[in-house]
Amino acid sequence: MATSTRPDPAALAEAVLAGDRRAAAQAISLIEDGYPGRAELVSRLYPRARSSYLVGITGPPGAGKSTLVDRLAGGDRRRGEQVGVVCVDPSSPFTGGALLGDRIRMEDLATDPGVFIRSMATRGSRGGLARAAGEAAVVLGASSPRVYLETVGVGQIELDVAETADTVVVVLVPESGDGIQTMKAGLMEIGDLFVVNKADRPGAEGMQVELESALRLRRDRSWQPPVLRTVASRDEGTGALAEALEGHRNWLAVRGEGERRRRRRARAYVKGLVYETLREHLWETAGLLERLEGRIEEIVEGRADPVAVADEIVAASGMVRVTEPGKGTSDA
Amino acid sequence: MATSTRPDPAALAEAVLAGDRRAAAQAISLIEDGYPGRAELVSRLYPRARSSYLVGITGPPGAGKSTLVDRLAGGDRRRGEQVGVVCVDPSSPFTGGALLGDRIRMEDLATDPGVFIRSMATRGSRGGLARAAGEAAVVLGASSPRVYLETVGVGQIELDVAETADTVVVVLVPESGDGIQTMKAGLMEIGDLFVVNKADRPGAEGMQVELESALRLRRDRSWQPPVLRTVASRDEGTGALAEALEGHRNWLAVRGEGERRRRRRARAYVKGLVYETLREHLWETAGLLERLEGRIEEIVEGRADPVAVADEIVAASGMVRVTEPGKGTSDA
């Protein structure tokens, strides 16, 4: 099976479910590359992945997220758990791959057969990265009861990715400005746990206090996110972080919030697939691309109005609108 | 006109074209808030804005972009030019506004009537920010021959925004790691000019050399992006940057590249409007949202397959596909 470039999705899914690491690696590569059997593959893995605990780790570059994940996964391994790790790494379209791939990441774990680590880069298609990362988490979740999804940076993609997790950990460092950048990036709302890493540096306690007071302003008061200090490089505070993760996981189960998040995740995933499919197929609609190209010159010369052209294209796409019910091609 | 909350778009456009600053401010606020007359307003301003020179300034937080824009705009003002500045500032959904609004930005220019400065935040709708920023640039471009579009950070939104500019300036600082972060964020491909700001700090020259050698690997060899060193806070190197901008602008004109970029910008703008409209109206299609909600529980419980549900919704949306030509509602 591993020799074919376009393997059968059913066979590939079976191999992934059986714990075949090479099959998992191949599945993720195929997902990244837009493999036609992707839909069937993900569908077959989804039911098993549902019960896996997905932890999102996000924060600015250089905050030490990889080291933290390394420590957390090390603890899981000592308890005998299988662990999956997905690192989302928006890289340059011109280098064509993940620069961090060259870096020695998570050296303690890379040789452990109970850990599966995978880096994902954009490869030029920025739009689909959040979806691809979510699907990679499904692949790993189908064979590991716990998956860490690490994102580099605080952009749109990271926020989308974090929203698919059961628990979101926001990692910061004591340096000035980080607190305000976090608030700007919207991370205060999405974090379930906050970590001030590299807490042996000056300002760590002040930052913790700053974060705690900012977090008291959150709209959702049902869960008060703890703020922890860690020095991941020396494995300090990481045990407390693991306990805080379990605390949040228990809260999710007891309060029914876990179910709510699973529904939200399923909804976001389906909606994303729908938008992606519409975008992909829109320009295949007979005459639509020609219609657009025919008007571009006029728009540039100021003879046509871009908004009117867009409306014209939407109308020509034939998408059913509320005012025109009953035009759906499938009503089953 | 300024008293009405929903002013007539034609009258508002006329006031903007006449150089009324309050009208421009109101127009941008309305665009941010999803004003129904937005389409007509933008359409009326677009022809005039076409000839404005749009400079995108991007790079990581804290690189000194605002100070650089301040210096560049100051030079433009000494030559008697009107200048518009849009600062895109992805802020927290829970603070509900631009934190940077509190900071005293561009103090030299804020009181100059020949300069119009506007900050934009996400206000919770992250998706539409790139479009809103582009439209704000249209509003300012309708009355100023030169507009600076500054983005904070290096995420998806920033890359989208930068793609709408005539010239893209990437601003970095000598601190370690920045070079690699830049490549990861895809900025090497989109930059037309690179600036190592705060170049009085150690490592500035090394970073310049590193960038120059990385830039020699770019796919597009027709323009070799210059790398400049500046200390914007002391106005050092900013004159050379202004000259480099003129150099790129001339290159755009001579090589026909400016036309190509205007077409690309118009195409991206129309496509973005089309996707946004489809997303907005999709769930208004009779029965579609109910269909989705009805399946979510089944997906969560592993009884339904998310990809199949997405396909089902796309089919039910009634969007015309290549295999079903002639179903467009408008063929004019």
C-alpha cells in the first residue's frame, strides 16, 4: 500500500486505525497535497478521533511552545499514553516547506515510538491550512488518545486552529508588550489556560497579575482560566500545567461544555468544508471566470464598478436565495 | 448629512471626493460597520482612487512601522502632497476596539490637515478586515494621491492587505530570529522593499546581508528588492527609503507591472466580494441551516460523516456546476 502514490482511502484508514505510523504520515501528506480520497479517509477516521483529547497550544513565536509540548508529552508517555503532536508552521511559499523541519524539535520525543510528531506548513495555499491541520489532528486522534496541536504565531490561521481544540493553552513570555499583543490578537477570549513561560526572566510575576486581572473581564464567567508560570527548559511548573489541563478536561466533562465544543467544532468543520467547496467549484461554473476576466479591464479603467460585477457573478452562479425557494438540486 | 446615521451613499461619496475629512471618517466607520450603502459608496469612489499610489507597510509588532510612516508622510507633506494613512490593528474581540487608538500615534502629523490617519480594528469580524481595509484605502485614495496602509503583525490578514498595495515595504528589526520569522510568514515573496529599522542596534548589517542573500533566491527576478537600513526615530535613512519607493513606483510604470498589479488587485477584490456574499447568503437559502443543525448531533456521535454532510449542503445550495450549465439566474 505504501508504494502507491494514490492509495485506496479505505485501506489507508484501516492502517492508520491499526496504529501504522507510516500510514499516518502518508495520510497527513496526502491531506496537505489535496488528495482526492481525503474526504473518505477523514470520514473513516472521524468516529475514532472523536474521543481523543485535543489540546491547542498557541502564542507568539519564541514563547517556547515546542519545549512545553515536549515536557507535557513526556509526562503523558511516563503514564504510558500514546501522544500525537501537530505543529502548524506558516512558512514561506518560496522556500516551499517548513523551515522548522530543519531544527531539532522535541529531541526527547522524536525517537519514542509512542509519540507521533508532524509539522505542517502552508505550501502556498494559506486558506486551507486550518482545515488541513484539523484533519491532521483527526488522523493522529484516530490512534492517540491525546493530541497536541501547536501553532506558531497569533494570526488568523492560529485562531481558527485553536477553535478546533478541546482545551486551548496560550503561552506567553514576560517580555514587555506581550500582554497587549495578546489582547490585540484576540487570544484572551480563546484561552482556557494561560502560561507565562521563561518565568525566570524579569517581569513574569507582573505579567501573571496583569493577565489575571484582564481575564476577570471576560464575557464568559463559567470558567476562570488559570495563569501559570513555567520554565519549560528546566521542566519547572510543567507538572502543575499538566494538572491544570486535567482540571479543564474534567470541567468540560462535568459541565457538558465538552459536548458543546464538539458540536461547535463539527459545525465549524462542516461550514469550512462547504465554503472551501463553493470557492473551489465556483469558477468551474460555465462562463463565470470569463465573465470576471472580461470585466477586470473595465474595472481597472474605471468603466465598471467592482461591487456590481461581484453581484453579477453571484447572481450568475445560480446559488439559491431565500427569495427563490425550491431551486435546490437535492432535497432529499 | 453628517447627522444621519444612514446617509445617502451618493451624497457621502461626493463629500469625500470634495475632500471633506469628516465625510471620509464617516465613510470608513460605515464600511467597518457593514453599512448597506457600502457597495454604492465604494463604487463611486473607486474610479478616483485608482490613480492614488498605495504603499503597504508590514512587519512584526514593534518594528517601528508607525514611526517610519510618520517620517515618510512628513516628507510627502514637505513636498505639498496630501497623504492618507490606514493602520490595520487586529484587536481583541473582547475589548471591542483598537488598543493602539489610545497610544499617541504619529504625533507630528496628527494635527496636520493635509494628513488623514485612520486606525481599523477587527471588531469581532476577522474575516472582513482585509476587505474593509482595502475599502478604507479606496476612501482615502479618492482624496489623497498617496496612501500608506500599515498592518500590525505578519498573519493572514496582513498578507491579504499587503497584496492590495502598489508597493509593499517589509519592516524588520535586527533582533535575532526576525529573519527566519519573515521567511516563515511568506513576507520575502510579497516585499518590494525591505527595511532593517532600529539599525543602530547590533546585528543590523548582518541582517541586511542575510536578507539580501535570501532575496536573491526569489522566483521573480525582474525586480531585485533593495534592503535599506533606517533609524526612523532619528529620521536616519528615511530619505533613502523615500527615494527607493519612487524607484519602485517608476519601475511599476515603465514595466507595465503597475497595470498588472491593478488588475490583480481588482480581481482579488471582486473575488473576495463574491466569496463574502456567498458566505453571507448561503445560510439564508431555505432549509440549509436547519439541514446543517440537524446533522451536527449525528456527526458528534459518529453516526454521520462531516464531509458527506458538507457535500450534501453544497448540493442543496443549488449552486450551478459545470455539469449543469444554463442554470444561472442572470445571463445578461
